[in-house]
Amino acid sequence: NRFDQHAFLVQLDGSAATDYAIYLDDQLVAQEIRTSAFLVKLDHLAMNERVVIRITHKNGCSPRVINPQVIGSDTGFSFIEITTEENTVKWTTKGDKKGGQFELEWEDNGTWQVVNSIPATGERSIEHYKIISDFKQGQTQYRVKYINPSGDVSYSKSIRVNDALAPISFYPKSASDKLFLSRSSNFQIQDQQGNILLEGDAKEINISQLKSGVYLLVIDDFQEQFLKK
């Protein structure tokens, strides 16, 4: 493996945390650990210096590296840059191979979820990629995962996105079958008494089953009336 940042965090099975030992280049750095997580510092290593990390444990224990992006297999691949622009995540890579795959992930309550994926082209030494995606509302983190043809995995740095997209809008204001939102979002459709008749998460809302009349479309702090013909 090669060193990419300053430390990596190992999460331990709390019921048997004392059964673990962690070695860095065959030197014992931790044992008899009595916490559910342990930080292994790497700031004494030079960037891209080779390092061997070994975690020993008893059967039934399950150590897990929380931030695997700080270490990477020596495959010749690297992320050069990752940025966002409007509703697009863009990144630049070096050394990806045809047959590999990129996955855009976002953090959901501490768990990384796949948003979308595209194949690696591997046609040039430097490649540029992008994925268009509706950013989740609020402040969220995104990263890109690269899986090479052999199954080795590398991660980009995570990038924080503060959703500053334009407020939701919709059309038409008078419709018989569908409403169209400017982007996908949670919504409710209420009658004039505030009763919820429809709700969900979509960019198109089927209103064909509603009776003719005036209804309220509610999305977070946004609400506006429309006419069902």
C-alpha cells in the first residue's frame, strides 16, 4: 500500500476490542485496545511511501477501516482532482484502465451510498469524467470510487456540497395528468383542508387520480396551489 494522507481510522467490534493488534511495517503500534475505534497516525511517512498495515484479530471479530481512501494499492492509478459544478460532479484521473468502473457515492448518516456509475475508458494517460446528479438537499459529502479490472479499489477525497440550487419550481399550474418539478424532491399534495392525498420523492407527479379542483403542492418550505382539470 502507499500513504496518501495523515492517518487512518480503524473501527473495532466493541464486544471484543481487546482481541486486536495493529502493526505498521511489522512494528506493533496498538494492542489490548479498549475503545471502539483507533486512529493510526501516518504523518511520519512521506507521500506515496510504501507501507504495510496489518491487523490481527480472533475469529468472529470484524475490524473495518473507516477512511480507506488514505491508503491505496500501488496500481499506478490516482485521482488528480474532483470538483462540482451546478448538478455535476467532475473528476480527473491518471492511470485508469478500460474495464474498470467509477461509482459516485454520497454519505448518508455515516454510510456511503452509490448514486450512479460509469465505465472507465482508459484511453489516455490523463482522463476527465463527469456524472450529472441531483444533489441531495442540505450539506452533504460526495466521493468517487474507482474499481480497476482486477477488483482493486481506490477512493477520491470526499468533497462537501452545500446544496445552493435554485428553489423548486413546477409546471403546469393547471394540469389533468402530471406535474413536473424542476428537480427531484420529496413532496406532498394536500387538499384545501390540509389532508395529504399524495406524497413521495419524484421529479414527475401523477395527479390523474385526483378529482377536479384546487390543490396545494408542498415541498419543504415551498407551497403553491395548482388546478387539477
